[in-house]
Amino acid sequence: MNPQLECLYQLAQKPERRIIGLMSGTSLDGLDIALCRITGSGPATTVVVEQFTTIPYDDTFKDSIRAVFAKKQVDFEHLTLLNEQIGRRHGQWVADCLRSWSVPAETVDLVASHGQTVYHAPRKQHQRPDYPNATLQIGDGDHIAAETGIITLSDFRQRHIAHGGEGAPLAVYGDYFVFSQAGENRVLLNMGGIANFTYLPGSLDASVVFTTDTGPGNTLLDAYARQFTGKPYDEDGQLAAAGTISAPLLTALLDHPFFGQPFPKTTGPEVFNTGYVRDAQQRSQTDGLPAEDLLATLTRFSAESIAQAISKALANVPEADRHVRIYMSGGGAHNPVLTQTIEALLPGCTFAKTDELGIAGDAKEAVLFAVLANEAVAGSGTSFGERQGVPSVSMGKISFTK
């Protein structure tokens, strides 16, 4: 047997595995690195986060990614070079972290890399009947494996698409395995650049677990915070709190076919970007809004699209299961204006942070990719039924170290 296949076989037999999860989202703020100790698999999965950090992207690196991010036309040579550069850089950062944590690389079983999304194109969005759902994440896993000396799983979203999904949200699998609780109906709400949520029934019935994107989370807020203040985000929602919501602009922002599409659905900055806002301002004749009013309106837009999606989704579950506890994570969970507005729009729900479940909200997405890697290697297969959006598949392509 190939020695690397034998190594993979042996680690699949272990009662627990040490896995590093990597996540870089559409906010482009940096690379989340979570060193996890994972016991078991499937619904018996337990996770302990041993170490977590975020390596911030410097402005040059961000600009390099933005040159190809969510654009229909790009410099193809730059995209090709960036695929290798991101993989190498992510691998080097993992190696640096292991040294700083005094963790020998040989004690880590796997790296699970989400990669950097540069374009997301579900069929509902691209509307080209001869083409399937599609998505592209770059940052090649072979380079991460070579830099770290650790078997790496990457490119998780492609098998999801190959089996009828849209490649997102993938958090549903880890959410179910790690955060389900008998007797409590939960919604795991992640507010990154794009917001998404997972509904977890207290019955623990995997066939009714539900997930979808809701629309923009922080992507528009961050874009205009950079434009108006030069800072990466509206800290504590201060600009939004000082502004007045423009009702005409809010109506125009909510007037998009995505919000009327059936669940599950996905989207990205390819749709919800500054051009979308400019178009909505022209349609609503609100071009001259002060910065504070624009941020206030955009924050309300994110909150309303999130709350409307959750309300609509819960209307499809049994009435007894509609009273849920919502656990928030992602950058948006740190914005009190956004979170308080969502809470006001969903008075029948109770709210908390994912931290209360034992995993910091900022680490959650990286942890969930570690869980996906654990399932790919050691999972026995959990059936989520035959439903669009949650195919019962394991995900991740394997890169050996040699």
C-alpha cells in the first residue's frame, strides 16, 4: 500500500484526531486558524478548540484578491498566480502558528482548508440554462500540504455542487454534528460578508435540518465603512447608530428577485455590492444621503433580509418548533446595531452568541471545516434525506505531503 494512503487509513481509525481548520471569507479580513481536537464522527462528534487565531491580510494582499474577487472579467494570469500564492501563504502561516504554539507538525493529523472564494455562481444567479451551479475557491491544497508537512483536505464545495447543491452554505453539516441539542430548536446564524443560517430541530432529525443564505451580512457595511472612514468596518455600528434610515432606499434595496426565490438559495458579493447600492439609490432618488444615513439604511437592510428569511423558513416547520433560540456568530455578531435590530424584528425568538455553546463565534467557521475534514476521513455517512441544498455527501479533496 502507498505509505501515505496507509497513514490516512490509520488516522481514520484513531478515536480522536487533531485537525487545523482554515477559513477566509468574503470579508477578506484575514485567515482564521483553529487547531481542534475532534473525537468521534457524525452526531457523536465532539470538538475542543485548543488554539485559535486570525492572521490579518495586509492591504496589498487584500487588493491583490479584490482584483479578481466577484468580477466577471479578470486578469487570468493574476488569478492563476494567486491560486498558488494563497496556498503557499496559508501553509506558511499555519507552520508559523504551530511554531508559536509549540505544537509539532507531526502531532497534527489534517489541515482542512476552505480556500478563498473568488466567484460564486449558482444557476439561479447566472441564469445560463446550459451551465450548472458553480463556485470557485483558490489557494491550492497541495501547496498547503507541502508547506506544513500535513495531509490537507481542500476544495470542499465542489462535491456539494456535483450532487445537486449550490456549494453553500456548508456550515449545516458541522452545525448539526456539533451544535444540535435534544429538546431545543436552534438557529445557527452566521453573519459574515453574506449571512446564512442553519435550523436545527430539537428532535435531532437530520432530514429536517435546513440551511440557506439570506443575503448581505457585512459585505455592504464594510465596503462603505472603508469608503467613508478608511477603516475595515463600522466599529460597534457607530456610523449606523448616528444615522437615519431612508425608507425609499430600504424599499429599493429589498426589491431584488433573490429575496423571493424559494429556499434553499445562495448568493454573494457578485450580486450585493456597491454597484447594487448605487442602482438602488438611483431608483429611489437617494443619491445624496449622508454617510451615517447610508450606513443606517444598509444595516437595516441586512437585518430585515435576515429576519425575513428566518421568519419565512420557520413558517414551513411545525408550529411547535417555531420558537427557537438563535445563536449568532461572524463579524456581524459584534455589531450591536445589527444584532439589536434583528432581535427587535424577531420578538418570538431568544438570542445568544455561539460562544455560549463552547466555541467562539469568530472561530466557528474554521472549526466547521475541520469537522468536514473529520467526516471525510472518519465519518460513516449521515443521511440528511433527499433534499435540495443538503446532499448526504462527504466533502474535501486530499493533498498528500509527498
